[in-house]
Amino acid sequence: MDPLVRDALEVLLVIAVGGILWSAIGRLRRGEVSVVRCPSCGRAVSRAYERCGHCGAAMDQMDRPQ
């Protein structure tokens, strides 16, 4: 691959990653990112699973995406 093409692709990747980070930091600062917590143990959990990975408690349907 031509070094000029490779360098251009590298610059585009750096710009893309920078934009993703800028957007994520902005969402964090505006409070648009929320943490889902287990109703039983209070620890942060993934919404993808039906049970808490820490204590095994069942998650309510309201806490999980539809």
C-alpha cells in the first residue's frame, strides 16, 4: 500500500476515534449515561442478562431493554 494512502487512512481513523471520545465525554458530562444497578445488591450490572452476575438475583423486566 502506498505510504500516502496509509497515512491518510491513519489520520481518518484518529479523527474518527477522537470524535467517538468527544461524543462519549459530552454524554457523560450532560448526564445522559446512566448505570443500571441490581435491586438486591446495588452493584452495577449488565442489562443483557436476566440475573445479576454478582448475587444471582433476578432482574425485573423494566430494568432490561425490550
